[in-house]
Amino acid sequence: MVKKSDRPHAVSANNPCPFLRALVATGRLSDGREPLANVATVVSTVASSGDCSPALPREAVFAIAAVANGLGPLALADTQWNGLKLNALRGGPLDKKGVGSRILNARGAIDAKQVARLRGFAKEKLGGDGSSELGLALPELRAFMDANFARAEGRRRWIDRTLMIGEWPVLLKVMGKEGVGSRYLALADVIRLFKNRSFPERMNKRLSAGA
């Protein structure tokens, strides 16, 4: 069972991951230390509540979490034995340090201009039920990630473009909807994730039903 609180929890600005921020805000993970095994279980369970029950392997989540607080021997040992510090992810090896979307700033606040910029990459998508909405399928997400990488010329690392693959395409897999022709991320769901630190209601219902 994945724990959840109806009252939003405070989230540290030093947790820059929108997905993890939502897990903390909803009480599924602590803002401080969390055992790696619990992080892997919670992330995988919440991911499986998406449309078509997407799978994020626990082993892969565990491995990523194990290095998120640092790659040095002491940092790796500390995370392995004492757990992941979700309030100490900013500045770590997986933090793109401004090379990404920049929707969330270093203070944990939303940059409205960057939200508007993301909207510019979205296109009208037709859902399986015949409804339409703005969304981003894989081609739009690739264009967005390429543009983010390009504007960071002079301050980017070679690994930053690779790290992006672990962000937006994974959100597409977990939170995406099955549209006509392709799966897409509803723009409204992405904005809600960043601004409200919450998942789509359809995912919440499935999580509650499986609790």
C-alpha cells in the first residue's frame, strides 16, 4: 500500500524533481530520508496507476536513487545505509542545474514564463474518447528537450541531454494518455504536477482503489 495524506506536505526547494515533489506533497514519501527500497516501491506503484498500467522496474528506480545524492564513496555508502535525502537532490549528479525546462527555479517556485514556453511546444491532441486538448507526444517532447539543451550552450554538460530522457519521456510513459495515433502528455496534467504537486485525478482514483 502506498501511503497518502489528504493534507499537502511541505516540499523542500532542494528537491527539483516534479514527480518526487508530488510524492512528498501527498505524503507518499518523506521530505527527508527514505530507504532506497521504499523509494523504489512507491515510485513503481504510483507509476503503475497510469493509463495502461505502465511499469517502472523497481531495480532501475533503486539504482537511480542510489546515486542521486552523490557519486563519491562516502555519499554512496551513506545513501545505501541511511536512505535517500529527497531534500538534498538539488546540485547532485542528476540535477541538470538549469539546463532543463527551468519551470521550477532554485527556490522551488514556478516560473510562469517557462510554463508559457512549454505551452508553445504543445499541439492539439485527440483523445480516445473523441475529446481534444493541448498535449505533448514524443515528437513535441523531443523538440522541447532539444531546445532546452540548445539554449544552455556554454553551460551544459554532455550528460545533460541524456538525463532529460529520464524525465520527460518517463512522464509520458507514466502520466500520458492514449490518444489517436500516439500517447501524449496532457498539458493541463503537466502544469498541475508542477504547480499543485499532484497527479492526475484518474491516477489518484486507481491508487485509492488499490489501497
